Amino acid sequence: MLNECNEIMLPNGSMVQTIPKLAVSPEVAAFVDGKSLPCSGTEQRVCKYPDCYSNPCENGWCEETMQGYHCHCSTGFQGHNCDEDLPATRRDETALLTPETTISAISSLTSTSDPSTTIMTSEPFVKIFVADSGAHKIFVADLKEELVFTSIPSTMNPEFLEYDSKMKKLYWNDVVANRIYRANVDGSNREVVTFASNEASAGVAIAKNTGMLFVAYPMLNKITSMSIAPGSPIPGIEVYFGSQSVREPRVLEADEEKGYLYWTMSGKVARKLLSGSGDTEIIYKSMDSEEQFGFSIDIIRKLRRIFFYSLTTNKVFYKDVDIPHNTSFAQEVIHDYWQRPNLQLRSLSYFNEVLVWIARYNNTGVIGIAIGYDDDNGWLEIKEVDQFMTPSGTQIILP
């Protein structure tokens, strides 16, 4: 492709080799020097000078993409052009998260009562929860060098997990009882949160500041909401979220700061205002009819980034959603381990610069902890967990 594009002379007299880019509409071709190469639909490949030639990344390095460019920011900076300072806490945490960082160092990150301060301490550790409907258990382990999972009291068939950091409660659905439950993080004081449904639920999400619970029902093509604020009756009455039906919603995530509820459904990722008003926005649409699972959001990043994996292709992806984007494009997280035959990804979760996923591989439970998932020098540690049978949901929390 590169040899089909010509060199052009810039006003300063220097010559620059144009490269293929993807134009999403005919209007974009007005910015192109040279010929355009037809593509499917309204998209076309065009010859354009490199976006990185102008050095747009102020504090980082620039990578050419088919739609433009992507800045890889240096430690302490963020933003589309790496022109924004990270808050002090984020800068301190980012400095810790290098390929040489050990799990025990990551797990000792905790916050004091002052939200602007981050300290190192031995307790409490970040905890990983894993729901396993095959083993009929919820497992928990401290995120330390040696992962030791123990089970906590739960129901028979837990599948998806969610944590209410304000009320310190762990929520989960049971795919046989068709109810939502909650308990303390040690499994004590278990309560039934919803009445039994005619069909099994899937993902659950919590807007902790407003005390709202959201539940996905794939077979009923709906998402419900109900109040779990202090004083609300439990079990409570669920109502439709918004006025539109949702085709087979699966995994939910709430972003209160931005005011959105996200969900995966039938080859798409969508979002809508937490109030339920307004239209549904499709932020990712698969070109291969793949089904998205294991959804998570980086809610610390100013420009939000989502993570999900495809049940069809068994690949992990991430996508920045608060910048102009092509809805069919997402960046693949590439690692040789995921290419193994018989590996079945089950769930993933993102917390504080750490991407955790669980899988089954040759009848053995596997958990992966990844740092620098978008960096060629990133670090991934794989641990086998014999207790897992059919892990289906994971949640990372700082109690």
C-alpha cells in the first residue's frame, strides 16, 4: 500500500511520503493529496501525510492509526495530546505500575481519608472476587504475590458480581434462583435484593451515590432499575430503565461521574444517561457479529476507556469512547497466551491501571494480571487456580 502513495513537498521545501489513511466520508477527501482508493460503504482509503509529522503529542510518543494518530503519554500526563497533567494521586500510582512492579506492590495501594493522598501500606489489600456457578461458590483472594483463593458464603449459582463501595456490599445474580443478592465482603448478612423473575438475569451495576441498582435481563430484552438507597424496601420493585427495549443486554457498568450506564448487547456496546432519558448511543458495533462479554471501564481516565472481550473470537479489546471515533474500531490487546487453543475467556475487570481476566484452559482455572496492556513492554502474570470450574464473573475492589 505504501508504494501506491506519492511524496509531497511541504511549504518549507522538505519532502514527505504520504501514507494510506481511512477516510470515513467523501468530505475527508478534500484534505487528501493524490488519489483515493475505494473501500466499502462510505469509507475509503486515501493518501495523506502522516499525522505524527507535526509532533502532536506534547509529552509522549505518537503512533499512526488508520483514522489519525494515538498518543502514548509519558508518566504523569494524560489527554488526547498528552497535554494534561495527571492528578498527584494518579501520577504516584502510574509511577508504580511498570513491568517490574510486583503484585504485592500493586495490592498495597490504598487511600487515606484525604482523597488527594495515596500511601503505601500492607493492609488492606486489593481483593479479587470470582463467581463460579459450576463450583457453586464465590471465591476471594488478596491481590498479592501468591494468590490464595478461599470461598465465602453465597448462593448456589452466582454468575455476575458488583461492589457497592459506599455501603461496602457485594452484589451478585443467581441464574437459577433468578434473584439478585447482596452480602458483606466476607459473605455475612446475606439479603435477597429482588423478587424472583421469570427469566435469569445477567449483569448488575450500581450507581452508589444515588443508590440505584441496574439489572440486565437478556431473554426479556430489558434493563431494570430500582432503589437500594438506605431506607428503601428490600426486596424492592424493579422498573424499566428508559422507555426503549434493549436487545439481549448482558454486562452492565455505571459511570456516575460522566452520567452514563453502559451495556453489551448482540455485537454492540451501548450507553445511555443514568436517568434513562434521551437516546441510546452505540459506541461500538462489531463487523463480525461477535458477542461482547466481560465489560469494564477505566473511570479514572478523563477520556473514558472501555474494555471487553469477544466470546466469538476470544480476543480482548479496548476503546476510547469520549473522542470522535469509528464505532466499528477497537484496539486489540495482543498477547501470545490468548492465542492458545482450548483457552476460554470468561470475564475481565479493570482497576487502578491493572487489567485482570479469568479463563478456563485445559480444564484448569486461569487468572491473568496485566500491567501496561497497551505497551509493547507491558507485563502479564499468569496464575493457575485449581478451585475454578466455570468462572463467570470477576470484581476487583479496595475494601
